[in-house]
Amino acid sequence: MRVHEISIFILGGLLGVGVPSEAMAEVSTQGWVLWSKNQDVSGLTATRWDVTESADSRGACLTMARTSAKELGVLLNASRDVRTAIVAREMIAVDYKDGSRVAISFVCLPSGTDPRPRSRFE
């Protein structure tokens, strides 16, 4: 596992992200869906989007986003591989000791919206 991928691993354990696409239908029956966006600022890996939770209202979703960012920020700052993890509302900027950098965002979108880029082979 590459060091900058640890945030995905921690995030998955903390929030249960990485919901399989077949489970997306069940999650998206509510009004808003909380997505996590894990972007390698160093450009070494592709941006990853994962469904995290669903909520009845945008306000509830934003509350979950801020709580998720706070909790993940605490876990990342406790990691030996992380130099700093700075939390700002629904976002986390992570600087790893190996020099890689990751930006994690929690994004609330209306149910049925999928922010992942479509494959050109679909």
C-alpha cells in the first residue's frame, strides 16, 4: 500500500466508504448523498470518489460531512506516516512524511448525481 493511499484505507474503516455500485441504489433512495473525494495532489494516482452516507436534507448531509472531516483529521494526525492533516470545514489537506500530498473533500450532492467521470468505453 502506498503511503498516500492510507487516507483511503483509514477513511474506509472510519466511514464505511467504498460502497459497491449495486448498493448505490439503496443509498441514493434518500434526498442527499455524501461523497468523499480523495485527490492525490502529487498527481501520482487518479482521483477517487466513494459514497459515504445518505441524508434526508442538505443540512443533515453537510453536518455529516463536517463531522466526517473532523473525525478523519484526528485519525490522520495520529498516523506516523502523516506530517500534518489540516481540517477546514468539509476538507482535509494531508501532507505525508514521504512528500506526497492528498486532498480529501466531503461533498453533498442530490440523490442520483454521480460525480465520477464516465468511462469513454461505456
